[in-house]
Amino acid sequence: MSTAAGRAGAPDTPGSRFSRLQRLTALSGALSDGHDAHELLRLAASIVARLGPWRTEAGYLPAGGRLVRCPPDSSLPPGSAATGRALDSQVGGLGGRDGAVRLPGREWSWAFALPGPDGRTGSIPAGYLVVSGGRRPDDDDIALLGLLARQTGAALAGAAAHRREREYAAELSRARQDGIAVRARLAAVESELRYRRSVHDALSGATATGDTEAGIAWTVHRLTGFSAVVEDQFGNLRAWAGPGCPDPYPKPDPGRQEQLILDAIRDPRPVYVGHRLTAVARHRGEILGTVSLVDPEGAAGEREEFALGHACDALALEMAHLRSLAEMELRLRRELVDDLITGTDDESAFARSAAVGHDLHGAQHLVAVAWTGLTADDAFVRAVAGAAAGLGLRSLVARRSGRAVLVVQGRPKGEELYLAVSRELGSRAGAIGLGSRCDSPAEIPRSYQEALRALEVRQRSRVPHGATSFDDLGLYRIIGTGDDYREIEGYVREWLGPLLDYDAAHRGDLVRTLSQYFEAGGNYDGAASALGIHRSTLRYRLQRLREIGGHDLGDVETRLNLHVATRVWKVLGGEA
């Protein structure tokens, strides 16, 4: 850092000192433009050389709590390494004040302390400027060099302030950028939490509607924008929401389902199966079904995967809950049917049936179902129950003595039920027996025995597969009943009841007219003659009994039952 003395022999006059002061004033302006401490020291050293026969030997700046020579390899006399260490020791011992130092070959050497930020020298100066000369300067020269030192210290303080300002501005900018990044991350996290909350709330609402599978499918479709598909564990369609549903829906592929289950075991996340992103709904290790997004472009992202996974969780929990309830309800229904068949009090029957969602008030019919080659196990009973439900029949279902037994609200259509059960079981080799109407729980055992009787008649008939109602047995209801006249009277009341009531209320003769009509073989003239009435009167009476009794005299089976009933009526004393 040393500079040539220059103009060593110039006379030192008041004019020259004034000139140097002007030069210092002009040159020191450059100090205010420096922004680096080392650069400021170099500028100060160059100014020293221009002020008089002096040179700068070294500069010092604080670093790490001590003063460090800048630059460390500044030009010093021969043996400068030792000289530099000696100079470092001397400057360090000045305690932050100006002072003389010794340098080999120089008559005068002085360390000028550079004032700190407060403008004062002291224990913590802004640095040192070591100046030497071939002679000792006078007091004015020393004052001039001291002024340069103070200006250099002020420039260093200004540079430090600028540096701190730049550092503060940079830190502020980084903090601002960090704040923006943090706010962006927080906004992203908040957005994700809101989305996940919306998924949870939407799926909770979907499972609360009652139609869980369809509700979940439509909710996933609304959340993701993709068509959503719910299938059972076998690959059968349970619900589809959105466009593109195949019609007819393809039959399940057992190989595909098996591969899907294997993939689900290996990777709990949704996987692509063909053009569908599929997740598995499982509960306690059991596969209960799947939920899929139709995504041929593979565009689904993390949010869609989250919605899909959450939908599977909701579906699994709901299906497991429903399965548990169904098993409990099935057990309660079976126990109730057993008690109704064997006989129980009405009050208990009404309360227990209401608890499982069946109304025993009003007409009920008992139905017995048996299928050739099939055991009446749980699968058989479920198939029968499913067939009844598919026809809109409200029923209690159980198994008893190798048969499925139903307590049906209202009158079922036997042949429709037979065909529905055949479709469920995939076989028509079965029979159904229907008991007659019962209006209270106390009559259910009787209707059950009637259903068994109708089932037995069907199974032993020339056409053993189909449905038979006890109400349609006709003479078969009497055959095998022994001396049970109540059954016979019931048969007569069934076919002739409205006519008998009409005759009793209006002193009519409709039942006798019907009996004579059959005895005459349906001949109008013979019947009218036997009754002693005109042919037109006979026609009128037959029309009236059709209206009152609701019978079609043109139907062969109806004519047979009416004929038998009138015969029994006469045997029982209906006609003198």
C-alpha cells in the first residue's frame, strides 16, 4: 500500500500548506464515493502521497474483534514479515489512539487512528492509517494528516452505514420474500384443508341420505368432475354418477377383480385399472367394494386421489355398519317369524314387527317356498327376500323346516313371485304355497298351515313347479280335513258369502237361483222352470249375483267352486 513521497524537496511555505489544504479538500471528496473499506484505505493512501513527502506504510481495519493489516502483504522494507509483525504489535498497543510507531529506515512514523461512527477515537477505532516520512512534519502537516484520517474514518463510517443499509434492505427483501412464500404456503395449506373439509362434509352428507352408494357416487362426481363408479366386491355395478354409463353394463370379470384385489393389497393408494382410477373399500381386511373415477387421460391429481380414498373409507364404514345392522335385523326377523308361526300375543307381535320395520296391522299372507335340489340356507333365504323386495312386497323372511317362509303384507301374486324367485336362483324347479288372508297375528299360524297345504298340493300335482294359493285349492281344501266343519263352512262363506248376506238382508233368492242354474247344467229354460220364474227374471238374477258376488260364471274353475259350494250349502241345510 506504500506510495512514493514525491516532491520531497519542495519548500514548505504558508502558500504551499494552503495549497495542500485545498488539494485535500478537493481530493477528500472522492472518499465519499467509496463503498468498500479497502478501497477507502487505498484512496486515503493516494491522497497522503499528494499532500507532501509522506507515504502510507499500512492500513488497518477491524475484523473478528482485532485490527488486521490491509492488505496483509502490504509493501514494507526488507525483512517485512518481521517488520509487519512488529508494526501489528505496536498498532495494537495504541489502544485506539494516535501514536508514534517505529519503522526501520524512517525518521518519522505515525499511526493515525480513524474515528469510529461517533466521530471519536478510542478503544474501538474504525481503523488505522500508518504514515511515515524522511523527516518529522511540522504541527500543521500533522494536523492536515489528522484531518485526512478523520475524513477517512467518516468515509468508513458512511460506507459501513451504507453496507448496513444494503444488508438491512437485502434482509428486509428476503424477509418480505420469505413472508410472501410463507403466506403462499399457508394459503395453499389452508386451501387444501378447506378442500379436505369440504370432501369430508360432502361425503358425510352423502352417507346420511340413506342411499349410500348413489350418494357417494354423485358426491365424488361433483367434487372431482369425473364420472364416478361404485361396484361391489364382485364387480357388479352399484351406482354410476356422471356421463358415459355403459348400457348394458358389462358383466364382471373375475380375473380383473382378483388382480384389483392383489394390487390393492400391495399398494393402498388408488391404482389405474384400464381407464379407471380405482380405490378399494375395505373394512378389517375384507374387500367390500370399489370406487372409481373414469379417467382415460390420466388427468386425476392428488386432490382427486384424496376424494377417492376418502369416499372408499366412507363407503367401507357405511357398508360395514349396514351389514351389521342387516345381520341383526335378519336375526330379529327370523326369531319374530318363528314366534308368529308358533303363536304369540298380538301386542308383542305388533311391537316387535314395528321394531324391524314391518306393519302387522291389516291383511297378511303366509308364503312357503321350497326349491328342488337347494337347501334353505342363508343364501336361499336372501334370494327369496330379494325377489319379494323386487316386486315391492313388504315381508318378513325366515327359514323353517327346509323352506323359506314369508309373512307378506297384502296379497302377493303367486305366479309373479315364483318367476322372480326363479330368476334369483337361476332355476324354475321350485314351488310356492300361499296361505289365505289373516287379519291379526293370532291367525298367522292358520295361514302358515294353509301355505304348507298349498305347497304340498302343488308339489304333488301333475305340474309340481309354480305357485298355488290355498284360496284357489277348491275341493282340495276339504279333502284331508276330516270332520273339521269349520273349514267346510269357511269354504262356503268364501264363495257364497256376499250372496248369502244379500239374501238375508233383502229376503232374496240369489243363492237358490245359482244352485238351480248349476243343477240345470246352465240351461236357462230348465232353471227358470225349476224356479217358477220367467227366463228374463233368471237373466236378471244371474246378472245381479255376478255384480254382488264378483264371480265370472264363464270361468270353468269358478263355476266348479260355485257349484261345489252350492251343493255343500244345501247339504249344510241352506235349502229345505
